[in-house]
Amino acid sequence: MSRAEQPKSALYHLVEDFFVSLLVGAAVTAVLVMIDASPRAILATALGAPGVYFLGQRYRRMRARKQDLTQ
């Protein structure tokens, strides 16, 4: 089995999800800044969007793992 075919570790996925969630939060915040949203909306989005995305990714991976175990 080559290195590319080896499954990624849980820690790899955790770190990957964390950094992607930060990028998603930054992108959404940038859009709000460009459309001149209120500072309150920008702050709430900057703090909330990465967490929501991160939790969604963790849930998706958990469901996929659970489904793999039942097959």
C-alpha cells in the first residue's frame, strides 16, 4: 500500500477541519465587510461561522464512520 492510499489519522482530520473552518469564517467575514455590514454582524459571524462549520464537519465524519461500521 503506497503512502497516498493509507487512511488519514483522526488527528489529521481534526487539524484539517479546524484550519478549513478558519478559512470559511474568514471568507464569510470578508464578504460581510465588502457589503458594509454592521460591526456587530461582522463580529458575530467571525466568531460563529468557524465553529458551526467545524462542528458540521465533525458530525459528517462521525456519521460516515458510523455508517462504515454498520456495513
